[in-house]
Amino acid sequence: GSGAIAMPLIGEVFASDLTARELELAIRDRLADGYLRDPRISAEVTNYRPYYILGEVNRPGEYPYTSSLTVQNAVAAAGGYTYRANRRGVNIKGLENDRELSYQLSPQIQVQPGDTIRIGERLF
């Protein structure tokens, strides 16, 4: 929850906003500083934050994040669009954003862990 990992010998290492490789290097550097010679560290993400999808999809809710997830994959996981869905645009609110951002729907739009995806209703 705090973004820190408690490690023997070196104490807490802050992992939030680091990639797995950056975390490996941070731990290695701290262990190499007087504790171990040539430490070899590996880090792997086992669980991502879920993403949320709401609006005009058949099964809105919380879903587990998988790497390289796109909006189209997220809609498919939620049972597809309803008949009222706007299939031209999507709104996404990321963890770092305080408001939704609107995108024109395309296969390249990536979803990040913790994102909230909203599929709007089309106008007739």
C-alpha cells in the first residue's frame, strides 16, 4: 500500500513508480553498498491492479489486468458493447489523472493497471 518493500539488511526500498528492472537495480545497489559482493537480483510483477470498465458494456465491473491490454480487449472481457454503445469514442481515467480523457476508439489504445474505462452512450 505504501509502495515500499521491507528487505533484510537494507530496510525499506520504495518500489512505487519503478519498473521491475529499476527496482532490481535499486536493491542491487543498496546490497552492494557494504553487504554483498556482486549481488544478483531479479524482480517480477505477479499481480497488477485491476482495471474497471463501466457504461455501455454487457458486464461492467472490475477485471484483472494483463500486460498489453487494449480497450478492445477490455470491452471483449466485459461481454462486448450494448446496442446503445458509442463505438467511436472511449473515456479513460488513469490513476494519475484527476479527470477522464476522451479518445477516438482505435485498436492501439492501451489500458494501464488501475484505469477506469467508460463506454458512453451514442447519440441517435
